[in-house]
Amino acid sequence: MVVGPKKKDTLNRNVEVQGGGQSYGVRADGEIEGNAYEPMGSPGVNHWQATYIDRDGLQDRGNIFFAAVEMTRMPMVITDPRQPDNPIVFCNGAFLDLTQYKEDDVVGRNCRLLQGPQTDRSTVDEVRKAVAEQRAVAVDILNYKADGTPFWNALFIGPIFDQDGQLLYFFASQMDVTERRTSQESHLQAQKMEAIGQLTAGMAHDFNNLLQVINGNLEVALISLDKPDMARAALERAQRAAMRAGKLTQQLLTFARKQRLEPKAININTLVVEFSEMLVRTLGEKVDLRLDLRPGLPLCYLDPTHLEMALLNVLINARDAMPDGGQVTVGTAIVRGEERISHVDLCVVDKGTGMPPDVLQRATEPFFTTKGPGTGLGLAMVHGFVQQSHGRLEIDSKPGEGTTVRMIFPVADNGQDGAGGAGPELDATTPETDAMAGSRPSVLVVEDNDDVRELAESVLGMAGYAVLAASSGEQALDLLREDVRVDLLFTDVIMPGGMNGLQLVDEARRLRPRLPVLVTTGYMDELPGRGQGQRLNILAKPYKHGDLLERVEAALGKEV
């Protein structure tokens, strides 16, 4: 939606006079063309966005202008805000053709009669706000005809005042743009399918290479058991490949906005300054890094590690776009809403080769790259992180003129729970004790994947823990209902086909309120804020053996 200037600003604008002073208006000058359809293919300049007339009334219909309104194929409506509920007081024949209503069914009713079950309520609210503020507005909105058929309506509404600035009417013109919207949505769907195909191919290529390294080295280890040094080297190579696969998975999860974030209230200026030494080393001697940081920057609620990686990815792209060296600037700015500071802009500007429109359009697609050996996940990861942090990513680039990348984040609100939900805060509980307490802490491992569960059992068992295992939340609850010792519940979050890990945690805390809990997952979407002050202790997948043991010991209250 795009709106025109406020009424007080309109009154101060230069006006165009018509009819010897019978009417005059403020020209649009391209200000109120946005997502609404532009019939001429470019922003409107000469049409009026606000009108002033010297005679009120709709009875004078004997002139050429009224005849023109009735003859045009453009649907038109006039409403009277001085009457209760701002009813329609005039509509032309084209409006009746568009909506299939009869004139008697329309006149005297509010325009909301065109709304239906799928009409976007936020769009309606924005139109209502503009009308309340007596401002012009242009939107695309899903409306419904008299027989219930939906259609996309490119709607323009403008106010009509008397010569003293008192609101008399609203004028609305409309256009059925359903075909255009359908074509756009089909094109976007085709682009999505192409991106999915490219993503699948890229994943298959990279994971096949990693699996080859893992499986090949495991085979070498198996046939080299009588040669410990050779077997150990092969296992280490397999482990390194597995960790690279884990890193690739995290990048894909970030792109899909399902990576677990640990947001904190941070000052982006401070982060940039503290990270600048690393950035200078990454850019190399040929590239000059400049900082243009706006003082007095408000805090944002972001994951600092992921923000550093996003900034690093953008700067690597800037460096690669300037093979002969040059200057890159990292800047910050404040973005103001209508009443207060709403966002912080972290901007990276380079003077490199820039991108042509076809490359710019695909810049954030996964595995799309123009850099030869690059993975094509850099900007895709940045895009995913920014969106998961409730921000937006804007990229401006022209060949030969360089590129500007803006990461725009909302400022932190008091009490904000953060883009990533509850952070990994340890439960302030003590281990459950019972009559069967022994010397070794007992851990209940809940995991539906047999291989993952058996691995966790082995790691914990070798560390001296007593281990109970369950392949589902239901089995785990059965054990918790029995009189068995459980000092810690360690559960996966996603367990398809039954009770998931979060539901298990709720039931376990009901049965044993003081039972420490450690959950593991790689999917952010499964970890909403827990409420009532109960925060989750979370171990992100994939994890190393040492990470698991460290978090288990911490959850049990031991010194790490």
C-alpha cells in the first residue's frame, strides 16, 4: 500500500485550477503509485490525488463530465464520509459491470460489501487508516463480486474537499487486475520450483562428495583395525567430513529460516568495531575498509555470531567483486517510522563490478553463484538470517557502479523475546532424588532415530552415566510414571507420528517438576517461547561428544 501526503501537507501544496475556479487539486507527482496497478505502465504524475470544489451536491448531472464518467469503462464510486458509515452515494455503470451488483444494492452501503473471507485484513486496516486521515491511498485488494467470485481490485481512493478544506466526499476508481496477479503468481511459482531444483542438485552434489569421504574412510578403518594409526587417521578424515556436512546443513537451515538463533540485545556499531580486525584480514591488502557508523544507534535483538557471519559473507562478495582492489564501506543508519525510530540499517557499499539485472534477481538463491568454485550459499544464508530476525534484505547493484547491500533490523523493544525465541538458559532445578538413588546419575535418552539414540547411549555410557532409552515420548512417559531413577531427561524435539519433544517436556515437568531437561534439535521453528518463565536448555544438532557431555554435566549441576 502507498498513501499520499497528510491533509495539512496537501493544503500547503501548489494546486492546479480547472473550470475557472470551480475545482482545483493537488497533482500526484508519482507519490501514490505503489503495489497498485499502473494502467499507463509508469507512476502517475498529472492526475490529482486530492480535489477541492466550490459547489457541493451530486444533482448537477447535465454536463459532459458526468456523461464521460458514465461512458468510461473504468469503474468509479463516490462515498460520503459525512453520513454514518461513509456510504456509497454514486457509482457508474462500469462499477456495476465489474461487481455484478445492481445500483439499488450498492448505493447507501459501505464499500466493505465487496470484501470476503480471503480479503487481507491488514490491507483493509491500512485503507481504513488512510481514509480516517483523509489521505489518498492506492492498493491491490482481493474483493468479491455479487455472485461470490473473487477478483483482484487495483483500487485508488482520493479525498474531495470544499474550498475551506472540509472533507466532502471520497472518490474511488478501480480496475480488475486478476489476470495480472495470476500471471505474477504463476511466474513466482515457476521461479520457486527452479530454485528448489537448483537447491536439490546442489545439495546432492555436495552431500555425495561428503558421503564418499565418510563412507570411504570408514571402510578403510574397518579393514585397518590391525593397524591402529591408519584406522585412526581414516576415522579422523571421516569425522572432519561429517562436521563439514553438519556445517552445510546449518547453512541450509539458515536459508530456510529454521536455524536456531540465540539473540541478544546488541549495539551493531559495537559489533562492527570489535569485528573489524577480522574483516580487515579477510578483505586483504588490496581492499580498503571504511567505517561510517551512525552515533547513538539503538539496540537490536540479534544473534551476534550469525550477524558476524552474515556481514562476513557480504564483505567476501564485495572483495571478490573488486579483484584489483578498491574501497568498501560498512555503515549504519537509523530508519524512522512515522512516530519513532523503528529499524537500524547495516549497510555494505562496494565500488566493484556490480551485477546485471538477471544476476541481481537471483542473488539470494541457494547454490546460485557466478564465482566458479563458490558454493552459492553466502547471500542465501544472509537472506535467511535477516528474515528469521524479522528484518529485510535490500540489494542495489548496477554493472560497473558497484553494489549496496542493506540488512535492516527492527530495534529491540522492552521485553522482546527475540527472533529466535527462548535462548539456552539452564533450568534452575536440582536433580530428582528418590529411594533408588545410586552413585551414578541416570539419563533418560529419548530419540526416534535408532542410530542417533544408540550413539548418545554409547557416549553417555562410556562417561559413566546410567542410561535409560526410549524411542518415543509415550515410552519415555511410561518410564517416568514408574518408580525408576531419572536424574536428567535428554530428548529430541522432532519425533514424527506421536508426542513431540516439547509435549514430552511439558508432561515430564508435570510428573516431576524438579527434573532437569536438555533438548536437542536443529530446527528453530519447533522452539517457541515456553511462557511462564520456563526456558529450555538446548543443544543444537549436530553436536560433538564433548558438547553433549559438557551440557549434561551442566544440567546436572556439576562443575564443567
